[in-house]
Amino acid sequence: MTKIYNMAPTKKKNDKIKAEDIMTAYMNHVLETEDRPKSVYRFCKDNQFEETDFYQHFGSFDSLRKQIWQAFFDNAMQAAQKDKDYAGYSNREKMLTFFFTFFEVLKLNRSYILYSVNEAGGSLKHLEQLKGLRRSVKDFARELIEERNAERQIKLTQRSPEIFSEGAWVQLMFLLRFWLNDDSPGFEKTDVAIEKSVNTIFDVFDNTPLDNIVDLGKFLWKETFA
């Protein structure tokens, strides 16, 4: 199994300030103070780098928070693709691998994620910083279903990439909420939920008429965001 590393880098003196350095400093700040930085100026001064270093990578704290979630996605994809067998996996196996790896990355950063969700009143629906992650997850799912459709000669057996990609995003939100409330050792229940939900989604797309898929999507959306 590919080892997952925390996103926090080891920084040497006089190294050029990287986006990862600033994201790590921000995560440490909110966890240690339980509050957001008051200004970019003060945040940079407290962490001994220049404002120009911050603005080289981020336009605001809002863009930084979005990029942290994007980094979770990027780390998970990079780790999954390091598996020498990944390229030969079926689309179902690739999706399972991504979800399992993504939640391994989240485990390393659970305290920050709990802080972010609690700060938003416990609601994932209004968590603006997830917008970039949503786009990346949907693009990944869309690519998987387009590959699958290309293998099918009969048009009637092909599936809508847009519906599948939206379903993958709703599924991730469902699993994220499940994981946030999971108190089982090692989050074992989340692992079971990932396997069951991914297999169910693929089974539905393989065997269920389009109208029923839309109904399932509405149901999952309601269950996730109600």
C-alpha cells in the first residue's frame, strides 16, 4: 500500500517559501488559536515570511482555504497513481482506490477538517472552500465514465458523464459527513461505507435505467444536505 504523507513539508532555512509552507502555517494557526488570522500582514509577520510570499501563491485567505482542500485531492491522486497496478485497474477499482486514499489523507488532517466544518456551523452545504475540490472530483469521475462509454459500442448502454460526475460528488459529501461522525476504531465503518457506496453506484449505472439514476441522485442529495 502506498504510504500517505502529511502535507506539512520540512522547510530549511533560506528556502523559497512554497504554497505548502503557507498552507501548513495557516492550518497550525487556526488549530492553535481556534480562530482565523486577523490579517495577511499579521499572519505573515507571525510566521516570518513576507506578504509578497503569500500573494505569490494566494489572492486571499479564501483562496488559501480552497487550495488546502485541493491539496488533499492532489495528494490522494498522486498517492493512488504511484501504485504500479493503478493504470490497469477498472474504473470501479480506480474510484475505490481514490476514495480510500482520499480519506487516508483526510485522517492525517482530521483536526483541521473538524475545525473548518464546525466553523461553518457544521454544514457541508455552505462550505465555500469546497468549490475547487468539487470541480476536481467531478472532472475525475467524468473522465472515468467517458472511458467506460468509449468501450461500449451500443449507445443505449452508455451513461451520462454529467449525471455520473454529480453523483460522485454527492457520494463524496455523504461519505465525508459519515466520516465526521464515525467513532469506530480506525474509522472502520467509513471504510465499509466507501466500499459499499462505490460498488452500489457502479452497479446502479450498469443495471439501472436513466430515470431511476436521476431519482437516486435526488435521494442522495437530500440525504446528504438535509
